[in-house]
Amino acid sequence: MELLADMALFVEVMKTRSFRRAAEALHMPSSTLSRRIGMLEKAVGLRLLNRTTRKVEPTEAGQLYYERCRRIVDEARLAHEQLGELLEQPSGTLRVSLPVDFGTYFLTPVIAEFAEKYPAISFEFDLTPRRVDLVAEPFDVAIRMGELSDSGLIARRLATVGRSLYASPAYLDRRGAPKAPADLIDHECLCTPRIDHWSLSSGGDVVEVLTHGRFRLNSIGMIRRLATMGMGIGLLADGIVSEDVERGDLCRVLPEWSAAPISVYAITETRLLPAKTQRFIEYLQACLDR
């Protein structure tokens, strides 16, 4: 147990790269922390840290040891937490990274339901298009859409989201509704940057359609708004525009044709999760699979 405790101290020093800041976080004297790390180095038989008056840097052995220790310490902490959580409601702060538009328009109602069900959990949401680093940044889970890179992280599929073409009634009255995918060449297509075509399918038929339009943007939310304002035809997730369709602000275009659905994943660093994270993922799976 003493070795595990010293490994936890070493992990904290590595995270802060400072004995002083680590000691403050651990509520212990810097001298005691330094002595314990020295004892750990003696136990493993290798120098783990290079110390200067200004900073602390890991040796090659120290970096390798940190990668192993961090996982061991995290799993030991989570195992301890999970035993306590068996007797009570999940609690604590859940930190989640979400895609901006999918999180805003699609997940918000689900998150509100989850918050009511688990009142002891508080939330920190980071809505961003960037790929957050689950190892270096303090997120419990990241929700991501589309193809995933093989990063060694744990991915759980939550749902697949259908995508179709939509435009406002005003736009279709003004420009006419396309009768076939080839007709889109004569329409204003609201596209994402670096994408010059849409791949559409109907039954067993698949066509590649060149897109043309004045607007190219990387925000699904803005594509949706421009479509409702009559500025063109957008390729949008069906769930995101369901309320617009119900209100009559958008209509399905070429209803027999659709784009390939996009998969939605919950990404975590490890399979061993605290109850708050596990329940959140399970709730999203249940709701998105309705």
C-alpha cells in the first residue's frame, strides 16, 4: 500500500511538473513530498525526475513509469469510489466534451432529463469542435460523431443519426424543388468547407452529386439557420431539424434520397468508469436508441 501511495504522489508531481504545486494540492510539506519521491526512486532503482530550481522534468524512465502509474492509480481510485457508489446515488462533477451543434440541438433535452434523474451530479460541458485530449485534459467523457481515429481510447457506439436534404418552403417556392439528385447542381447548396460533393443513396442506388453554392461553413447550426431563412438546401441530421419540420420551417428535399448515417460515440480513456460517467453513457444509449 505504501508503494501505491508513493506512486500516487509521483503522478501528482508529474501532472503539475512542480513539487511546490503538487504539495499544495496534496496538502503536505514539499520536503516530505520530495523525500517520498526520493524513496520511490530508490525502490525502483532508477532516477525518475530531473530537478532544477525552476522546473521538474521526467527522465525517459520517469515518463514510462508515469504512464503505467497513472493508470494504476486511477483504477485504484475508481475501484474505491465504485464500492461507495453501490450504496448511494452517483454524485460529483461530470465533465463532458460535446460537439457544438449536436449537443445544443439534440442532446440538451436528454441531458436535462438525466440531470433531473440524478440531482447529486453537477455538470461541466465544453462544446467544441476540437478533439480534446482525454489523457491530458480533465474530461470524463467526450461525445463524438463520424469516423474515429485509432487512438487507443475506448469508444462506445451510442446511436446512428440519419441525414437528409432540407430547405425552407420559401426557398422551394422561389427556386423550385429538385426532382432528381442531378438537379442540385442548379441550386444553392449549403456545404461544409473542403466538401465539394454529396453522396446520396436510394435503395441500392448511390450517386455522387457536385455541390454549388455561395456558403461554405463548418457550423451545422448555421447551416440549419440559413436553410430556415431560405438561403439554400442543407444536408442535416434528421434529429436536429425535427422541430423545424414540425413547425413548417423546413421541408424534406428529395425524400427518397439520403446521405449515409453518422455514428455517435462516447469516448473514454478507460473501461473502468465512476458511476456518474457509466450512468450518463447508459442513459444516452437508451435515449438515443428510442
